[in-house]
Amino acid sequence: MDHLINITKADGTKEPFEESKLIYSLKNAGGEDEIVNKIVDHIQSEIHDGVSTSEIYGHAFKLLHSHSIPLAIKYSMRRAISDFGPDGFPFEKYIARILMKKDMKLL
């Protein structure tokens, strides 16, 4: 990349775009090198200064979905879980409530 691209995080702060973070998230969802590289190259060719992390995620999700629906689902699931909070506790409480409701219906 010829010049530094700053992205806007969900909290409004700005930071330099790091290709490695995008690669990590795509590979962590199970993306193979060839698909990951295509997606990263495509996104790098289209991002602009100030783009939000949500826009990058949405674009990556659409591209991943066009290659593999199961990988796209896994990619979106990881994002959904992380949206519950950094400590995971809200997610644990949410699952506990679901399980409690399920058990109550079985009684």
C-alpha cells in the first residue's frame, strides 16, 4: 500500500489499517490462503481513509460468502460473539438464560 490508510473503530478512534488483522480474522474463521489473499487484495484496493471497521467487516463477509457460505457463517458468528463484550460474561449470561428457559419448558 502506497500510503497509510486510517480506519475508524467502533468506538470512534482511528488507527492505521493492518492487513494482518484482517488476514487473522479470515483465517481464524477457516479461510484457506488462496481465498484469504483474494479477499484481502480486493479490500485493499477499495478501502479509503476513514473507512469503518464495520464496513471492512461487511465487505469481507460478502466476499467470503461468495466463496463459501459455511466460512461466512463462521466469520459472522465470531463477530456476533465478540459483540457481546470483551470479557465474554454477557454472552455467558445470555446462554445461561436460554438454557434456563429451555429447562423450564421441559418441566
